[in-house]
Amino acid sequence: MSITLYSLVLFVHVAAVLTLFATLSFEVLSLFYLRQASSLTLTEAHLWIEPVPRLPLMTAGSGLVVFISGVSLAMPMPAFELAWPKVATAAVLMIAPFRSALSEPL
């Protein structure tokens, strides 16, 4: 059984999408608990400020890998004439501004 370059890039792409989903889920969970900060003690709130060390770095890295691997998966086929690559590219590029806008303190 040989692994082609396409299979390897597809595996990396799927793993990066799952990592991106997990990191964004951790951020939503931490924001959910931090919005209830009035009912939390200072120690409990401090635990949710950064639940996973280097979480923003992991989010940005996995988003970049998703974008680069997605483009490389779509390049061999005439996919850029279709609508789904345009929508997927716009969705990936919109994650960063929405993430930074939603994670700003109120």
C-alpha cells in the first residue's frame, strides 16, 4: 500500500480542520465561562482566561494549514470554476476577523 502525495495532503487537511474545530470550541467554551465571571471566583476565572496554553497560536496555525492544504487539494482539478472553493476560501478567511472581534473584551 503506497501513500500518494494527494492522500498525505488530504490527511493533513482533515487533521487541521479537526484541530481548528477543537481550538475554536475551546475558545467558545472559555468565553462562555468568562461571561459568567461575576458568579466565578477570581481563581476560577483565571483558569478560563487561557484554558490551553498557546491556544491562539494553534488556532492560527491550523487555519493556515487548512487554507494552504485546501488550495493544494483544489489545484489539480478545475475546482476554481465552481462555487464551493470560493465559498470555502471566503469562510476560512473570515474566521480570523470574526475570532478576533468576538474575543475582544466587552
